[in-house]
Amino acid sequence: MNSFTEINERQDVIRDKNSKAILKVDINAKNAWNKRKERNNQINTHENDINNIKKEIGIIKNMITELTNILEVDK
């Protein structure tokens, strides 16, 4: 039993007869969307990594400053 129907002669969508939902069936669009989503996830991961590195560099700078101050006091 076919539970889908075409919508107004459109090739890119179908309607589920049971739920009345409209579903996209364009595989190329889906693949392109998946690639964009993966790329955005990679960008977000890289941004988080860069921000973490910036924080760690700030901590290291503070440590160096503190050590320099300690060494100057000991002179």
C-alpha cells in the first residue's frame, strides 16, 4: 500500500497520507544540506579550539608576568 501522494505535480516533495506531512525527496538537496551542516560543525569546533587556545595563552602570559615579578624582587 502506497502511503505517499504527489503534490501538484512537484517532483521535490510528497505528502504522507497518514500524517499529512509534506516530505522533501530531493536527494541532492539533502546531500548538500548534510555537507553544509558538517562544514558548520567543523567551523564551530575550530572556533571553540581557537578560543580555548587564546584562554590558555592568556594564562601562560600571566604566569610569565608573575615569574618575572618574582625574579625582579629577588634581585
